[in-house]
Amino acid sequence: VNQTINYSVIASNAAGNRSKASGSFYIDTINLTVGIDDQNSSKDKDVVTNNNKPIFSGVTENDSNVSLKINNDMYSTKADQYGHWSIELQKELPDDTYTYTVTVNKGDKMNYISDKITIDTVALPTHINPVNDFDSHIHHDSYYTNTNQPTLTGISEPHAKIILNINNNTSETMADENGNWELKTVSLKEGNTENNYSIKIIDRAGNISEEVTGQIIFDNTPPELNNVSIHHQDSDNQLVTLSGKTKSNSMIVLSCDDNNDYSTRANNEGEWMLKTYNRKDESYNIKVIDQAGNESEWVIKTPASDTTTIVPEKVEIIDTHNIQNDSMNIIAAEIPPSENGVHSQYSADVGIEHHNELSL
């Protein structure tokens, strides 16, 4: 603006001949600056405001004519004796991104600036993602975990500030450009106890969302399996129904020798029922996974006839440890013996680096 620009041009032909021309020209125009008085995105290149009638202002030459075009509407004003000007929109702009152009004229001089502005008057609330693969199937505002200090994740508006309060302790983080965020919580109350939380966001425009509230339930106790019974479904004893009781909403997984798994989910009272083929003199291997991700494994021996109650035998994996040396990593565990030695349904797979697996 208002300066001399020097230039040079070099031309050449196919024969390699070259010629050079030099010169200069003078730009004689008007200084112009534009700002948005209500923008809240000082850390961003984008101009974002929660005022749907923003105020445009700036500085130019004194007594210049200034016009603003936005959303097909024209506004105009005149700079004061010091060159300051200001235009306040008369029409509210719906939430969106708009291109605007500010033009200044004085005599035969003219200049303009064009840019974008985003109107954002609402902050959408964020929600917490499921803490593990098994929770949040039943209650959208209750989350289960077997970790006393889980890392919570969620999705919100991009670059929003996330404010989490749990058990009267507040933590904050920022969402990334895609709106993803994660936040490590404070230590939760131990036991099957509700830890109340509230979460809200402050978006780039300064809007504050509604608070989302709920509970995080910390439970690290493996589920029990009680009141188990097996009933034959037909005269040929080909089909049986297994039923029992465990923690509410737990997943029951029955593993069979044919490499097929059959599963069901316990109801709110913990009651479950599963139909399968009769395994006659063999046993049923059942895994129970509760909403917090705790697991327990059980063996149910097939009775000679229908019975109302069976006491399942819990599979205890004890003294699990890693044995480290320079060349291999061995995972070891002790399997409890029965009266006749190791149960036939148990197997131990031992992996040593990339060598063959051994079955005991």
C-alpha cells in the first residue's frame, strides 16, 4: 500500500537469445484494517463468534466511505476524522460460515478486504464413550469399569474445552480438530459404588453446553455363578437348557469342543437361560463377563438326569506370572488339580516367542 514496486522481465527464444526489461510502478491506494469485535477464537485463524449480529470495525483514511457486504446484504458508514469506522449488522445471521467483503473509497482511491466469519451460537453437549466393550448396553448414563482410574474418551465440537467433574474433582482437556478427546479420571470410589460425574464443553465461540450427568461404577469383583440347573428338552436327550443366576446384565459364554461359542446376556435380575446340545457325560465350560469387564470361568459337570440345582466348579488361574530371560518370554500359570489329577477339560498353551505351541 502506497509504495513503489520494482520489477524486471526476462524473455528468451529457442535460439537462446535473451532480453531484459525493468521498470517500476507506484501503488497509491488506501490503508484498511478489519476486525470483529465479538470474535472468541483468538487462538484460531478462523473468525468464530457467538454473536449473530457481529460488529465489524477497523481503521482507514479519515472521512472515507466504507461498505460491508455479507449474506447478500449491504451496510455502509463513514470513517471519522481519525479514520476509525464501525458497522453493526441489523439482521441476525443463522449459524453458518459466511464470506464478507469490506470496501473503502475516497476520491479515486479504493481498497478492499475479503474474509470469512463463522456464527456459532450453540454448544452441543458431549457424551462419554463406553469405558469397555461390555458396558453402556443397558443404561446410557451409567458406565462400568474394573479400573479405579480409567481414561475416559468422547467426541465433541472440534477444539472445544472439555470440563469433567467427578466426585467434586474437576479436570479439563481440549478436543482435537476432529472433536476427539480423552481424559484420565481421578481415583474412583472402591467397590460397587456410584461415582457421580458431570461433563460440559466450552466451544470456540465461547458457548457453554448443557451439563451431561451420570455415574461411573467401579467394580473389580469377578462375577459368581449360582442356582445353575440343566433340563433335558426332548425324549432323546439331544437338547438341554442351562440356566442360572449371576450379576445383572452379564454376558454368559458357553464354549464347546466343536469350537463354537453360544452366548446370552443375563437380565436385570441376573437370570439367564441358554439352550444347547446335550454333551452327555462331558462337562460344560462357561465364562461369565460382567459389565465392568471382570471375568470368571466355570465347569458344570453333566448330571445323570434332570436336576434343579448344580454347584458349578470355578476355574481358578493362580500364581500367573511372567518369566523373563534374554531369549524368551514364558507365560506360566498353575491349574488346580482334581481328585484324579488335572481335569480333562483343561489345556495349557505355552508360547515361546515364535516357536511351536506345546499342549499339556
